[in-house]
Amino acid sequence: MELETRALLSRRNFCLCCLSGATIAATNGWLSPRQAYPEARGLVSLIKDSAATSPITTHKLRGNIAVLEGSGGNVAVLTGPDGKVLVDAGIRVSRPQLTKAMADLGADPVTHLVNTHWHFDHADGNEWLHSAGARIIAQENTRKYLLEVQRVEDWDYNFLPLGPGGIPSDVFSSTHELRLNGTSIGLKYYGPAHTDSDISVTFAEANVVHVGDTFWNGIYPFIDYSTGGSINGMIAASEANLAATGQDTIVISGHGKPVGNRAELQAFRDMLVTIRDNVARLKSQGRTRDEAVAAKPTAAFDAIWGQFVIDPGFFTRLVYQGV
């Protein structure tokens, strides 16, 4: 995929950065979240405004599985006689567009929703989907975080608890199995990664896996140290993803290009490892965070991965925090 096309896909899909034209003007270009925040009225509010009008693009895969792109994180949908099974809920203001996109996939009601982790762009739609009939399933830390105010320092934002309908009713610690629509669905906890609530969702017969925000396809990822994430955890999750996939596996990312493969997973893992090692070397030499940013430890990857809001400097600062 050409870089320009990849960037457009990322812009449409990357929830924490899908800002309107007014935002771009207000920030005089793409800035890191902390830089942009004082210039606008808050990135999270702007993201929600954008999600209210953004179109949803449907990518049909195999085994009655599709991906809906355009409301926060990439949303997977499994259809069939047991009802629609969703992986992630998007942002609640996208309800009209998501409702139409799901209706276009068939008349089956929504019966199950799996959250890959707690972040609002993956769980903000929980309440309306529960009211539509979804039983919500998640790792126990996702439930914990959704019950309380969460402060994400890197986004300068306090996320409020969800209402009772949005809280997962079925939680697990390590693994969980479902059998719906003739499909074996395996849920597996990574341990601390992007957060410490991340899980993968594997549709066994179709050889499709949704890995949530442990994989950002074509853009530098956000790492949420506020709730247990780390660069080493992201690398460990990437290696777990590689071990669990084959050449024919369809890999659904949390952000960026929604339909990926093992080769792209490998490229993501290799990028993370190289940049971590580069930043760790600088830090061990006594460089300050700003000096590490100035040394451009991401330079070899910026043309592909650094073309969006989590720019090279912001990603370097995230990695520096964790080495």
C-alpha cells in the first residue's frame, strides 16, 4: 500500500487522532496530544465530534466475519443464528452509522460484545449495545477500569465511569471460550501490554484474530502507562501474536489498516524492538528525554510509521518512559 493511502486509512480509523479540519487548523498541523490539548478544547471531545459524523466502512472477511472501520477502534462482527457477536464497541456517538452498517450485514440481533480493553474508543458504545441486547464480556481489569474514573496523563483527560449497562457482566482472568454461530471463539489475556487489560479474540475456524491495540498497523502506537502499559509489554504481546498466527491468518488491528497479516505483525514487532533498543542506549548514556528525542532514534522508521499524530517525538517520549 502506498504511504499516502496508508495515511488516509490511518486518519479515518485512528480514534485518538481522527480530528476534524478545524482541529488541524487550530493546532497548525499534527501535534502530539499534550501539545495540541491547550490549543483546542480537548482531543477526546474533538474525537467524539468527529465520530458523530464519520462514515463506517465495512470490510467483509471470511467465516461470516466483517470489520467495521470508522468509529474509534476497528470493530469485528460475527453474524449468524446465535445473533451478532461484536469485538469492541466503538464510540457511542457513532450509533446511527454503526447501526446501519450492522443492519447491512443481516437482520440478526446483537447478542454478545467483547471488549479488547477498557479505552473509550473501544468501549464507549457498551451502554447502547447492551440496551440493544448485547451481553458484555471482558478481562477483569477492563471491568475494574470502566467502574472508576481513569486519568490518562498523556491525553490530559479524566475518563468517567460507564453507567451500569456498559459494565461487562462476564469477566475472566486468563482465558475464556465461546461457541457461537458455529464458531469457536477464544479470548486470551496478554498481561500488561498496551494497557494491562488487553485480550486477543480468535475465531478459530476462520483463522481470524482481533488483537486490539497490541497492533497498530502502519502507525506508531500509543502506550498507556496510566493503566499498566509498557514498551516491553507491547513487544511481548507482539511476540505472542506472532506465535499464535500463521501465513494465512487474517489479523485485525486496533488502529491503522484494519485487515492485516503476519508479515505486518512482524514488521510492527521489529520496529518496536529496534526503537526500544535505540532509546534505551541513549538513556543509558545519560541523555535526557528531550535529548533522546533530538537524537531521532526512530528515524529509520518515520517515513512509514511516523506520519500521524503519534509522531516520532511523541513515540520516542513514550518509549523513553519505559526503558
